[in-house]
Amino acid sequence: MNKYDYLKNTHDLTLPDWGPYARDFFAASHIADRDKGLRMDFFMVPGLARRRFFPPETLRECDYSPWEASADFSYFSARQQIIGHGEFFSDTSYSRISRNFRLGRIEFVNHTSECQTASLMLFCRFAPRNGITVKLPESAFWLDALDHVDVEYVYFRMDRNLVCSGGRRGEEQNFPGTVNNRCLGKPFYDRALPCFGEAAGDRVHYNFDYHSAAGKILMRARLEAAETLALKINIGGHVYPYLVTGTGQFELYELYSGMITPGRLQLIANGSAHGIRIDGFVFMPREIPIDTIAFPLSSHAVAPHAAPGPIENSNLIAATALGTRYVVWWNTPAAGEREYWVDDLSKLLTFNYLLRHPDYTPEMLFQGRKGTDYCKETYILPITVEAGSSKVLYAIYGAGEPHAVEDELIKIDHTPAALESIYQQNKQSAFHLPTTPAGKKYCFSQQLMSAALMTNIAFPVLVKGKNIRHHVPDKFFYSPYSWDSGFTGLGLAELNHCRAIENLNAYVTEPDDDECAFLMNGTPLPVQAYLYLELWNRTQDRDLLEFFYPRLRHFYGFLAGHIASSRFRSFKTDVLNGMEYCYNAGGWDDYPPQWQLYLDKRFDVAPVVISAHTIRFARILREAALALGEHEADLELYARDIAALSAGLQHYSWNEKDGVFSYVVHHEDGTFKEHYRDPKSGVNFNFGLDGATPLLAGICTPEQEIRLFSLLTTAGRLWSPYGLSAVDMSQPYFRSDGYWNGSVWMPHQWFFWKTALDHNRADFARKIAITALELWKHEVDQSFYCFEHFSLQNGHGAGCCHFGALSSPVLCWHQAYFAPGKLTGGFDLWIMRQQVNAAGGIRAEIKLCGVPGHATTLLYVNGNATSFQATYSGKPIPAAPGIPGCLELTLPNGSSGILEIVERPSTCCGKSVASSSRR
């Protein structure tokens, strides 16, 4: 048994049902129904009495910031600025009382010189997904059209083994009138692909477990009005024709009537102009009328409503379609309570002035209109906060079985002292990065990064037909994102290994999954492979190495072109190209050459970045296989791929004159044609980060290394005062107003930082890390926001303001240089065993997998010690503190041995000295 077997066949996270899962507000959300994707949100909206409300909106800059969080969501908090910046603000937190109950606490803090009067709105909000649900008689059974065994098309589909976002084969999303907002139809990720049934011979297979001596099978489907589609239907081996005539609406078609036994259902389409959209199938007894089946809107099916609670200042919230009942209690008498439905709560809170009056009823506010989201609002005002003081209010939220949840609410100690004790105890679980004295100045900005990263989580996110909890880059980007979430995992690895491991698991699939080789949405860079290596180097957990190896091998197989439907290796040059799947090859949206290819809709040109990362992916898997002592056949495969892909880049992509690896243009037969050049200026189009990525693959000649590092380090080219520009600033296609083209981002800087360590360029690695940490600190200290990217004009942040994901390398850099006992290297470092002692020393068995005869740099944070001895396989090695408390060690690549760092207090003339110094 492997201890990670609990992660098989799931992409969900083992987090509680309570968490910050809402998209639009910072809330304590409860998962009401996992299968249906339903949740209830509870959140607090501070304000100035009868003036402005300050809703904690996650989708815009509104002076709200996630503040602290624990890994298990037993505590998370946010700060809302109300007047000025730090003058009058509120701190809102949610803490665990029990499995079913959470404590809400808000503290108004007044640092102004005069009394302030605040208000507070306590919201319970139920916001079901758009779409409809199915309501059946008890004896009927619904089989969703996407719960198929397989969909087969009569023509080649490059998505055969890589359905986007973990969707089901043939899945269409957001089509009006569908159950759970999805159906079998036109693939949601590529509207140019045909709908199911357009081509004659398209077929879908189902298994069902339903028995009826006299039953019927109905299909809910939609064809365009007056269009017909001939189907061949196979039920339990009996085949017969069926003609569907469309009305332009979803209709129930009776496919079969008679004896039904568990078995197989197959539909073969004969082709039609627009295909067919199939929503699902109803299996039911023949005598039950079809009109007993209903498809109501999701919001109407649940129909929540409030009633007085079991104690003073409390409410019950029940819903007809939910077994869960909710209770809410508040510790200050309310000025008013209201219950209403609204389409856009943010807009209501911002623009409807009448809402500020607690006596205005929903009838006066909405005049009979009914929206999509249910709200129960409790309005408390005025809240007087004297100058130089603070005031705390509490709320309790509970979810559970009827009666049991009321009984538990009654038993809770509601005194302020007891509630404050719960808050203080849970607050201790909030994560704070360990640091040496030299790193303390970065702690606040790292705290906000940690809080944003951990609370950027969503439910429901649909993956493989299941509603899951999922780490998202930002609440704006409320879906899976492959490379972004790889960096989320790298950040989480600095905070909590379990969260990082489960994040990794979300993006890999079972080795026998022929529908999704991995979870892909957007850029196909395999950051999950780097997360795999980082987790190994932290834990040396063989179970982890073993569990994820076949899953990452499955991932790798598609990128390297070893799965039949893959188009990544479609050129004879062996330069990989995934731009048919996503134009964004390196994650750098408007990077000039890939953006031009997107505008021109060209697929004959291959970038460099995918090949470079796939080579490094192969190197990582090769070392994992060696560590496991298994998978001998895979070792041969990796060797062949590394050689072939390296030769492809060297022979076809390297441009000796320009000193950069180039995008490769191909003839129709897949052979080399030329290097891709800027159509306006005629210069090489790849003077940017893509052109230098073979450095991280470890395939460059010494001359190439010199020229590429020169490109990276030269001020005014790729190096700026704020870090690495995505595009060479001296080139004619550089822009100052772009998203990536004209900005500094963290993720590719992380790759080149690790690469600099591999190439023993400790000064450049340190320069990347400290420049980024200073940039991050400067912005976060001023704005309290965690931005996506930074302007090359002034270094200020831009983009989403509560971003984790691609910004999370700041956590990695902080830990690498300031976390006591941390050993860090480049991609060539494999830590086989390590032990840190109480004095700050370390003994580690390591393997350095780079080119023999070359040197590499490792970092070790030895804290405050000023005297030390560093040896490798018993021999002294060069080591010196590049930053106080962090040693930079020079070791020989292509070697294995024991690294020992021993702290030895020694003095000379009253001063501490080191027994080993750097080169």
C-alpha cells in the first residue's frame, strides 16, 4: 500500500467543507451539496453608518486584502481599509468552533483622532450555478450524457487523449437549458471542432445499471428546428434505427420501451448539418407518465428561506432540496433584517442608496423583481468606535442536520470571553514563514503572499465530471490553469506539503486514463514536474516518488509525442510544438512571435520553450526512475528523447549569428524551412526569454552559455532595474504597454534563477532573487495587494490584485535565502537524505546530475552562525555567505557524495572567522 493511494481517481483536496470558496467575496463558504456543486456563503460587509459599504470583493481593487490563513482553514482573515490607509479599518476572520460551526469575528480599529460610526451587514448568500436540474419520480434514473464509457469520432481528433480542463470527451459547457450546465455536443474549448453527430459514424457508448420488467428509455436532446438525424441504437445487443426530428429546443425522445436489464447503450449517428446535443437519458417504468419529469432552474429547485432561530439574534435557513440546515447568530441587536433575491449583489451594495436604510423593505428596494442569488441580510448600526480604540463583534455560523444544528448552537458558550478565546487559539495556526534576521524585512509582504495563495481556492470547479475544491490563480481566473497551478504548488511547498502534494495530484491523471493525459488548460509547460522534484528534495519520500512517477510519465508521454493523438511532435525537426492546443507556448501571452502566430492563425512554426522544458522533464523522470530502481525501459526512452530533442534545438533552432535559439518555420511536410523573423523589421523574432530557455535544459555549449547569459544579464536588454523583462528591450518589437511584453513577471525568473545555480552563477541567481523580493516588498508594503506583474517603467504592480500562482516564487526565494536549515540547488540537485542538526549544520547525501567537470552552486541557510566548515565527500569546498546567514557552496557537477556543514564557533583576535571561504 502506498500512503498516497487516497489520491487515486480524484482531483479534489482534503479540505473541510468550510473554506473561502466563493468567487466574488471573501467569505466563509460551506459546501451544501458536493454532487450538485452547491454552497452557502457567509460574509461580513463593513461600512460607515448610512454611508458607503465596503464589501470584501475579490475581483477588483477595493482596499481589501487577504491577511492570514492556516493550511487547514481553521482560521483565515482579511483586512478592509475604510478611511485612509491604516487610519480606520476592519479585520474580519473566520475560525473553527467545531466540524459544523465557524466563528465570524470583525474588529473595527480606529487610528484617527475622532470618533467613527460604522455599520455591519451580515450576509448569508446562496448562489447556485446557472443551468437547470432534473426532477424525477422515485423509480426513475437519470444517466448524464457525459457519463459515457467512450465517444468515438470517425475522423482524427487531436483532443482524443487530451480533453481540455479535465473535461469529458465531447463535452460542451454553458449551453442554455442543460442539466448541470453541460452536455454532449460541441467541445467547449474549441468552437471550430464539429458537434457530435455532424459526421456520419460518430458514436457514444454507455453502461447502465437499471432493471425494469416493463420500462422505457428517454433521451433528452436538441437538434436545430426541422433538422433530422438518423440514429442506430444498440440496447443490450438489439440494434434498431431511430429518427430524431429537431424543434430547436431540448425535447424528450422515447428511444425504447420494453424489458430493461443492466447493460450497454450505444448510439451511432448518421450525420447532420449541425449535429445533436444530448443532455442525458431517463430510465423509468413504462406506466409512469412523461409529464412527471421536470427540469426546473437550479435556483428554483433549492428555494432557500429564513426563519427565526432557536435563540435571540439568530436565524435558521432551510432549503427544500437540501438536507443541510443553516443557523446564524450575531451578538449585537440588529437594526433590520431583509431577505431577497438579487442578480448582482456587488452592484446593489455599491449603487443602491436605499439599501443604507434598514427600514426599507425588499418590496421597496426591488419592486417585485427576482434575481438569481438568494440573500439573507442582517444590518447592524450604528457601531461607535472612539478615537484610538477598537470594537469587536461576533457571529456564529453552523451547518448540519435539522434539530442537531440548532441544539449545537444553543450549547455553544456565547460570551465574548469564550468567543475571543476561540479566535485567539485558531489565530495561532496561521502560517508565518521562518526567517533569519536578514529576512525579517520581507515578512509582511510574504505574509500577504501566503494568505492570498492559500485562500485562492474555489468550489465548485468541474473536473472529470466531479465538483472539486481547487486552487485557482486568482478568484478572477476561476478554473484550472495548468502552469499557473504548478507555481501555486511550488509556493504551497513552502507553506504546507500536504496542500502542495494534493495540488500536484489535481493536474495528473491515472496512467490508464486515455481521455486526459494530464489536466491541461492554457499553457502546457510541465511545472508539475518541477514541483515533483522540489517535493522530493524536501521530503525524500519514496512513496511520493513512486505514486506520482507513472502519472507524470503519462503526462510526459503526451508532450514528447508518444501518445498517438498527440500533435506536440508533429514536425520532422523534433522541435516540439503545442500551439495547436494553446497558442500560449510559454505562458507569456503577448510574447511577440507567439502573438503574431496567433493573429496569423499559423501552426507551421515551433517555439523553443516546450522542447527545452520537455528535455528537463525527461531528466527529472530519469533520475526518479533511477532512485526508484525500476522502469529500465523508460531510461532508454528518456535517453533517446533527450538526444533527439537536444539535436533538434541545436541543429534547427540555434542561430549562430544572432546568438539565440529561434522559432523554427517548417515546410508543409514538416521539414525545416527557416528561422522566424519579425515581419516588420526582419530581425530574429526570439530575442527574449524563450530564446534562452535551452539553458535550463542543460544542453548548451560553453559558448552558447556565455552568449545567452550575456543576453539575460545585460542592462537594457533582458535585465532591468526590476528584474528580467520577457522581451529584449533593445528590439524593435519590444513594447512598453504590453501584458508580458513590457513587464516583469516572477515565474520564468524562477526558472532562470534555478538555471543560474546549476551553472554556478551564484551572483546572478542572488541578483534575481533579491531584486524580486525587494520589488515585491516595495509594492505590497504600499498597496497591500499581491499583483500578477510589474511595470518596467516604475516597478509598480498590475493585473489581478490578489494573485498567487505565478507570483508565488517570491516565497521560494525568501525560503532559499532566509529559512534556517534550508538546502537549495538548481534542477540538477537530488537530495537523497538529509539531516539538519540543532546547531544549524547539515549532513546530506546528494547527487548532482549536471555535466561532469562543471561546477554548480548550492545554497544553505545556516542562520546566525559566522564560523563553519563545509566539506563534500570529506574534502573542503568553497563556501561563503552571499547574504548574511546563507552560504553559497561551490560543488562539482556530475557527482555524488556527502555534504556536511558543521558550525564551529571560533575566534581570532576577538572576531569570529569561517574555516572555509568562497572561491
